[in-house]
Amino acid sequence: MKNQAEVIVVGGGLAGSEAAYYLASHGIKTTLVEMKPKKFTPAHESEHYGELVCSNSLKSNDVYANACGLLKEEMRMLGSLVIEAADKTRVPAGAALAVDRDKFSGYITEKLKNCPNLTLEREEVKTIPETQNEGGRYVIIATGPLTSERLSEEILKLTGGGLHFYDASAPIVSAESVDMSCAFTGDRYGKGTGDYINCPMTKEEYYAFVDELLKAERVELHEFERGEIFEGCMPVEVMASRGRDTLRFGTLKPVGLFDEDGKRPYAVLQLRKENESGTTYNLVGFQTNLKFPEQKRVFSMIPALKNAEYLRYGVMHRNTYIQSPDVLNRDFSFKNNRKLFFAGQITGVEGYVESAASGLLGAIHIADEILNRPAHVFTGDTVCGALETHISTPTKDFQPMNANFGILAPMLVRIRDKKERYRALAERALAAIKEQVER
């Protein structure tokens, strides 16, 4: 190890927590700086590290059928704290990896507090910390899409500009307030152990709901401009505006769901557990920017939610990310300063798991240099490598990217069957990660 090498990580979200823990647990002196609780963003409530601000789901856990499930497995093999925390605090959610959000962030917080070589500081960072060649100081900016205003200005000056879009979260209701006489439990196609509460609607109920949804008052966003909403977190009212049947073929699709009489409803809203005890549920896919009274009025038109108690209403907030291909190398380092790294959604990866992965990957590359060990090389055969390619490949229209099989390098031999192709891609990826772990 280089003498007196150290790393400063700014931001205690998923990416920052992941990066700091990896570095410190590998014997590298690390400082993690988080501005909470001295200052909160509009979307944060907890003092814990690794707070989930939107959904409590980390998406599919199916390694061979879903790219995000594959990415989780790649990260498990690489020693991810975030995936470890998710596995330890998961709640039933069919094929998805959903967590008790309080226990999840609490688990991460305790691991960080008890990690040797790691110093935790609680203060707002207003300028980018200086890197140092002498002594080997590295810096990781992992402040997320809701970076504080002062630091955002510094980042934009450094990177020559930035981009932004609007993100939304879904409401949470108490389980006991859901009218189960109008609902049934079950998972799509019978996958899982009946983890979701399904709230069916008839044809008449569905169209009445859509009509009122389109009339409902929204929160005014003075900086909002058409086209800035990220497709992966589209507010339900915006989706509905694209056509009266859009929700029935998307968020409210009944495919694979059958009620107790064996009939498929016209439309279905699914509720997913928010905590291990099952006392709270979130409205899956119901990200929204409606005013709070309007959320209660319109969503209560769904029969099972007619008396729902809302523990948290949906909110919308601005997310910021940099034009990474212009300024970042493949290892997440800044092109004009190889000791300055960026990680998380600010780099243009989209999603909890993808954000954590970027923090883990950046930390691995820094550790390779500090520990003077052979460099890890993540190829396009892996989801990790594909994300590295995404943030570093020049493009005219750079957009946030989720993990998906489409960004992986194609197989040398064409496989027509999608399930077989996905399995082959996953097996190839895991073999490549195993080779990097065991090298």
C-alpha cells in the first residue's frame, strides 16, 4: 500500500456507503462525509446512511431472467454491502428483492459505524475536496441526484454543465386500512408466496378512476419543462395522459393475476410490503405529483383503498446528473484529474442497484491502485462492465440507464429463444466476474 493513502467519500447514500465500506474494509484509510442530519434534501427523512427515498424494491432478484437480478449477483460476488443489507432485511415481494427500508438503512449504518479504517463525519460539503498526489488522497463525489445547491454549482463549474430530470415516489398506506373484501393476495403467474395485495377494478371503475386522475390538481413545478420526466419513474397521471388504456397495459395490467374465483380483473393496482412486519404497503408504480388531498381523493376511488390511511404521500423532485461521457473515464475517474471520482446517479446510472454498483466499481478501481494489485477489468460481458461502458462512451443523447440485457455485449452465437439467451448471457457474465474475483 502506498504510504498515507486515503480516500474522502462525499455523500452517504447507496453509492457513497458502498464505496466507503469497500475501501475501509480493505485496509484503506477512508472518510465518509454526509450532510444529514445537519441538512436534509426535500426527499430525505432519516439520519441513516443508505436511505431509500423512493421505492423499497431493488427490483427482480432473478439472476437468469432479469439484468438487475444479474447485477445483484455480480455485486454479491464482489462483496457488496448494499446487497448484503438487502438480503438481510428483505420482505416478501415475489421475485423482487424488496426490503424493510428502516432496517435496511439501519443495517448499513451499523456496518459503517463498526468498520475499521473508516471515519464518519456529519457536515455539508460545499466545495469539492482537493486531491493530493503526495500522500495519495483520492476523492469520490457520491452526493446523488439531490446534491446540495452549493456543491452542485461547484460540480457544474468543474464538468462544464449538467443535465436534470424529474423523479417521483409513490404513496405508502397502512395495511390495516386496506379493504381486503375488495382485494386478494397473490403474485403474477403464481411466483412468490402471495406477497402482494392486489386491488382489482372493473371496467367502469377503471375508466372513472382515469377520468378523475386526469382532472386532478398537480403540484406546480416552476422549473418543470415538458420532456424532463425520467421514463423509469413516470408519474401515474402523466402515463394516464398518454391514453385512457395506457395504465391498463402498464402499471395496472392484470396479466398473470387471478382473483379467488379464478377470474382476471380488468385492471389491478398492486401493493407491496414496505416493512418486515407487513404493517405498511406502497402503491406499486404509483409515483405521482398530485397534491396530497387529490392523491387521497382519486386513489380512494380504487375500491380496496376507499378508506386507506396514507402514511406518506407521493412526491416529485429534481434529479441532477452530469454529462459523464464527456468528463469521466471508464473507471468513474475524472478525465482531468485521475484521483477524483464520481459515483451514483449523478453519473447517469439509474436505479438503486445501479447506483450502488457504480460506488462499488469506483472503489474497486481505487483500491487496485492504492494496494498495487492487478487491475480489475470488467468487460461488456458483465452488467458491471456494461454500466462502465455506458457512462464513458461518447453519445449525442446521453440519458440515465438502468441495467438491462440490451447493454451487454451480444453472444457470439445467436440464440433465438429469449429465456435461453438471457440465461446464456447471465452464465457468461457470472463466469467473467468469478474470474475477476479469483484472479
